[in-house]
Amino acid sequence: MVRNSGALSAFLRRELRLHRLFALFHDIRKDPVIPLKNLLGMVFCMPFFGHTSMLAAVREARTMRFREFFDAVHRRDGVKMVASDSTLQRTLRWLAPSSAQRMLCEITRRLGRMGLLSTRLSPQLSTRRLGIVDGTVLGKFSAVCVTLLGKVRVPVAIEPAGGRGNELPVAEKLLPQVVAQLGSHAPQLWLVDGLYFTSGFFSLICNTLHADLLIKCKDSEFREVLRDAAALFDSASSAIERIAFSSNFDSERLCSWTVERTSGEFANFPLQVVRLREFYPKRTRNRHAVSRLTLNERGIAD
């Protein structure tokens, strides 16, 4: 929900140059009453106003606060901007997906030049560009989403998967395209779930894209390297191998936690296996994470 519409509209106008980004789209209408950039602006601003449906966006467009916000973004227009939800739907159907992809990548590059795409995972580590790849369901359609995590979160790609079983191959085809478009702003560390725990995906991220990988798995029986690590963590003997151990209390989440870490190997890739346990007053949650780290860093899970 927008709390400071003036600052947001100034950022969209001066920093992102929103009106120029909308010029990437081609309007197929011969004599439009409402300019295409106004329709795109209504859709683009939906997340800022907390709307999840086009009908809600249309209702918002009839309020004074939205008109003031929209006019601040497009000061030179002063033309009709209110449309029906059916008009928005028809417009989105004939828009070229490639134009939307170019717009997202251009937004990402501009945010990257502002230094907003990197974040520091801990005070001891340098800043990094992070990316998340995950499957989702939009309505009745399965899709693969790529999101960048920095000081701001930016979705850069949404690709139809055609079914949940196609998530991994679609992601493996999509990521090289996204990295090529982002260039120097591409993520240095990719965060994924256990579905991507395959030798092919390790090779793609580490060898082809030259990035690091962190995988979160709930099931310690999923891979042999996880089973071996779980057995080591649960072993009462201290003579087998020394395990890195740390614990503390999270005052924000109100839980105590412990972290155990050991090394391992998967598909000829060296990795670290980390078991994080969170202890809540009424329940216990276990998480298993695997990360491949560069040799000059002490550990991302610290």
C-alpha cells in the first residue's frame, strides 16, 4: 500500500523514467481513446496499492488519490485514464511478452546502477546479488518465476511451465536467457528448493553461469550427501569428524536456533551441508540447506 505517493511517483518518473519504459510496448489500436502508457500504468501500479485483481485496480483508478499519483507520474498527459477491467484484460492479451521481458530487464539494470540489487547476508561478508528460482501457480497456470533479492525485490522473468512436472527443464532453459539479459547485474548466488538438487542444475549454475548455489531441503533422505550429513550430525561420537556448531536466540522471531555444518561432495562439486534447527515455545522446525561456496569465503550460513 502506498504511504508516500509523492516520493514514489518522483522515483518512478525521475529514476526509472517510467514513461520511457512504456514506450517499449507497441500499441496496435488505430485511434485509442486512452493512451497505452496510461493502461500500463494502471497495471504497473497495482502492487503499490495492494491490488490483486484488475477490478480492484479499476476501482482505485476512480479515486482522487490514484489520479493525483498518476498525474504526478505523467504530468504532460491530462487525458482520459480510467478504463474498465475488461479493457485492461484485452490490452494485456495482445501485448507482446518480449516487450514485457525487455521492460523488466531494463528496470533491473537501472536499479542495479543505483546499487539496489545487492545485499549483505551478514556483517562479515561482502555484498552479493541474490536470485530466487521457484515454481508457482498463477490462477490455473503453472509458471517459473525468477526474482532478484537486494535492497529491493524485482521479478525479472515469469515463464509458463505447462505443468508442475516441467518446472525444472523450463528453469534450466530460462536462466541462461535471464543472465544474458541482465549482464553484469546477474545474480552471484541462486536460491532454490530441493527440486533443483540435480547434477545438471549444479553444472548449469556453477560451470555455465559461474555463480554459487544454495539449496534448501526439508527431507534429509533426498540425497546421499544429506543422509551422510544427517547421520554425522546425529552421531554421539566426537571422534568421527569435527562439526562446526553455533547457537543463539532470534529476538525478532522469538526462537532459539542451532546450526551444524560439515563438508561433502555431490556430482564432483564440493559443498557444505548445514542443518538449521529452530526451537519455538510450542513447536520445532528443522531445515536442511546445502550451499556451494567459493574458496575465499568462510561460509554463507554463518
